[in-house]
Amino acid sequence: MKKQERKIIIKMWLAMNAHLNSCFVRRSAPFYKLMESCDIFPKKIIYFRTNIHLSLEVWRYFPVLPLEKPQPDFELFKEVLMGEEKPKKAHFAEYAIDPEAMNTVAERLKLDMKPIPNVLRYRPDELRGQPIDIFEMAKSNIKFHYYMGYDYVQNFVCSPGVGLLVQLSVFGKRRLADDTAILTEPGSKRVWVEEREGLVSSWEEFERFKSQQFLELPIKETYEFISKNLPDGMKVSVAGGTIWEMALERIMGYVNLFRKLREDPDLVKAVIDWVAERLYKEYKIVVEFDCVGAIFHSDDLGYKKGTMVNPDVYREMVFPWFKKYAQLAHRHGKMYWYHSCGNVEAVMEDLIEDVKIDAFHSFQDEIIPVWKFQEKYGDRVATLGGVDVDKLARYEASQLRAYVKSILDKCMPRGRYALGSGNSVTNYVPVENYLVMLEEGLKWRP
């Protein structure tokens, strides 16, 4: 085809594209070779088909996952989150992506990375003696985030608090049930925390608990490895540790802890302090690394209607530690992001004004849609994620595209926003929907 003819067809295509809406993704079309032959189009194209009149096929072009030439820029990302720079593109943020989801995406997109095991899903007899290559896990985690367009690697591999979490999740008191999520292998188990009595319900049990040998992970060595293997422009977000959740779910149990808040609050505080001090010592290790850009602390404080306990309990026992972690991060030039599930409206002012969080994550539309949160607090704190996991898991592609686009249209103009799930990319989220969410982000322009 002559160059002039190609130009005419391209102009026709651009005109049609300006007026027609797309409805679903296709990977083949008669026009594809023409599009490839034109220098102005990238070699990889996602194109859409609209059945209008003579079933005209209409395309839009934007980068396709996995990205061929990722250009992570954490410093720009930081400036956007801190309100120092207006976003010129949609940046991505996740607190967690289930290993099964990462592995499935990597397999479908042919990413050259080894599967990442989900160590929290193993039974004790399966984990003992099982070789787990920490460095290979870290390498795969880096590669996934890099080619999916993130500016940072959300790292759980040998991060602060992970050793205690793994030890108590696998060898502590827990309940196992079949994992029926769509991405799990047959026979997989899901871990449920003990809701009634945990490992500690008295001072004597607490002393025995503290005296046992705890798993010490090679945190420093792992972050040294990550710093040497991190692509230019990327940073690490440190994830893994909890203090309230650890005391509540893994050490004392829900009912027991709530009862002890009335009967023996000093015991509850002592357990939280013990966990929090361990975590602080481990945070002090990782903030020394230049590759670390943020601490992404997680502690679920709420449920659908409000906080789990009187906010004053958090103010007395939990927030002083959060503040200490934030100050540690800020002294070393790192950001302090915070993730909490549930309705935490009652303590949001504490988190922003006293703790000094830089970004907040975890949203459910049923509690507060992400755009309403940003409308209320977005001038003082960055907003991360917000794509409701229920919708991410159940919506058809066309519904999800419209929903994600509406979030971007509302949140991006205000700035200080990064696109991602409202909670995490779980192993029951169809990977097609995860990719749809990212694709909509890649399409966005101011």
C-alpha cells in the first residue's frame, strides 16, 4: 500500500475513533497489518471493535502489557503523591497482589520469571524442609512490577514483620479450609485466623510465648540483593508488618483481646508493645537502604460500620507506634503510607494530623468511595487505589472499564492519586479484570 493511501486511511481512522465508543478487546483484525506498517503506531496495539452499521472495526492505541520499555520514575511518583507535581499519567499502586495472581499473569503474558510461592497457604508439615529461594522470589517480584508499569516494587519478601507473620500463620493457632478461588491449584488451603482464644490470655502465657525461638529472616541481605537488582528509576515499598492485627489475630484472638481490654488492658498493651518494638527494630534496618522509597504499613482497624474498638484504645496503644514509624521514615527521606480495611473515619484526623501519614490505602465503595475520600482529605494526604475489589472480581470487562474510567476522571484532576485495587489483587480476581484496570490507567491522559 502506498504511503499516501496509508495516510488517508489513518485520518479516516482517527476521525471515526473520535466519535465511536469501544466495547471489548480484540487481538486480531483485518486492519492489523496496516496498523503495524505505519511508523506512528507501536508494534503492540490493543484494538477495539464496535458493531455499528457495517460492523466497522475501530482501534485505539496505547501501550500494551507487559510494557516493552518500562520507564519507572519513583521520584516523579513521589512528587505527584506529595502534591508537588500534577500527574501527566496515571501511576499505579498496590498494597498486595496474591502470588497466584502474579504467577497467572506472568504465565499468560510470557514474563520470564519463576513462580512465587504463597508460603502462608502451606500446612506446617508441607513447609518444614521445603526449599524456598528468597532471592528468586525477590527477583520475580521485581520483574513483575517492572513490566506491569509500577514505579515501585511492593516487597513482602523478608520484609519487617514477615518472619513473625509466617511463623504464627503457619505454626500458630489457626483454621484451614479449602481455597476455592479461581487461581488456586486443586487442594490448596486458605488460612483463617483464630477468632476466640489465641496463644496468650494471661501474663504467664505471655512470658512463655516471648521465651520461644522466633524466625529471624535475612532482612539486610535480602534488601542488599534487591538494591543490586532494582531497575533504574524504581524504588521499594516495604510491606509486611502489623502490630494491632498481630496481637488481635495471631497472638491473643479477637474475643480474648476484646475481653482483656476490660479485664487487663495492661496485658493487651504489653503484647502490642512487644510486637511493635520488634517491628521498629526491623524498620530501622531497611530505611538505611537508598532503594527504599516508602514504608507501607498495614493494620486493619475497622469494619463496615466503624472502628473495631473505641478510638481511644488506638490513640493510647497503637498510634504512638505509628507516629514513631512515620518519624523514622521521614528522617530518612522516605514516605510513610498506611493501609487499613474498614471504616476508620473516626480516626482519620489522627492519622493525618498526628501520625502524619503521607498516603492512605484501602477503600470499599460501600464504606466510602475513593473519590469521596479524596474530595474530603485529598489536599492533605495522597489517595492510593480505590477500585472496589467486589467490582474488580465480578464486573464484566465493559462495566469495569467504565467504572475505572469514572474513578480516573474524578480523582486524577485533583492530583495526589495512584490507581489500583481498593484492597488487593486477590486470587479470586480474574486476571483479565486486573489487566483491564491497568490498561485503563495506561490510556489516561490529562
